[in-house]
Amino acid sequence: MMRAPELGFTLAELLIVIAVAAVLLTVGVPGFRDFILLQRLKGINAQLVTDLQFARSEAASRNQWARLSFRSNDAMTCYTIYTAPPPDWADKPRCNCLLGAGAACAAPLVEVRTVQVPRSDGVRIEVVRDNENFEFAFAFDHVSGGIFAIPTDDEPASINSFKVRSLIDNNLILLNQVGRAGRVKVCAPASTRVGAAAC
């Protein structure tokens, strides 16, 4: 009687397969993690750009100035889109997005949308400080669609641009520039590796 050959792997073959798999995981996991972070950055920035455009359209549809206010703390970065009844410049506090959606604004301010980005996600939103009249907030004009600074004791002052960026670190940055006419341009600083148009 003839014995059937035994099927299977030897111990040496299994150890080689495990070693190859370990090498592939060691090489692939950091690249996959970077890919996930980059997609998260692009997703959060896309929401920010959509909300900037939404705020401009809300100003026109509500026939009121639509304001955006940005804040941050150790746990999160955030922003709120809100409106204020006329006269909407004097002695009005700004909404505080750190308090959460539905609680960011006190009357007579009207919260339109609040977005919070936990720092644990690895992405943060920062206003770019590039002028002497630095503000954490700006407004869209309901008539022209242009952007204005939001002083609390004076009439609104036209500004040339407002810049806010989404970033993970110095290598992964997307810059959003809202121009004087209220249009948003997205680019990536030349030193970064995001894959967007260069600034």
C-alpha cells in the first residue's frame, strides 16, 4: 500500500512567511498612517472652504452681515458662523465656538453653524497672523459679498484678505485665503507636501 504525500508547510516555510509579513508591515504602516492623516486634513479643509462659501451666501440670503469667529484651546480648534441684528457692530460680544454647537452664541447673536476640530484628530485650524491689525474674526457684507474686519466700537472696515490654514505639521498645510471680494483660494505653501496648487 502506498502512502499519500503529506500536504502543508514546514516550520521553516512558515517562519519565512512571518518574517516577510513583518517586514512589509514595518514598511507599510507608517505610509498608511500618513495617508490617513493627509486625507483627514483634506476633508477638514474642504469643510472649512465649504463653510466659508456658505457664510457668504448666508449673508446675502439673510440680508445681514455673516460673521466668522475662530478660537482654540488645548483640546480643540473651532469656528462659528453667526449673525447679529442691526445695529450689529456696537457693543456685541463674539460667539465662542469652544462652548459647542447650540451654545456658542448668546442673544441677540444668532448662531448659524459651529464646527469643532478636536486636536486628538491630529488636524488644527489656525488664523494666519500677517498684519498689524490681526483679528480672529471677520464678516461677509450682505450687499457686496466682500469681507470686513469686525471692530466692536466702530463701523466695519474693509480688509484685503483673511487667511486661515488647516495643518497637521509644517509639512502638511493647506492655506485658505478669502480675498477682498469674498472668494476663497486654496493653496499649499511651497515647502509642504500636500499636493495642492502652490501658494
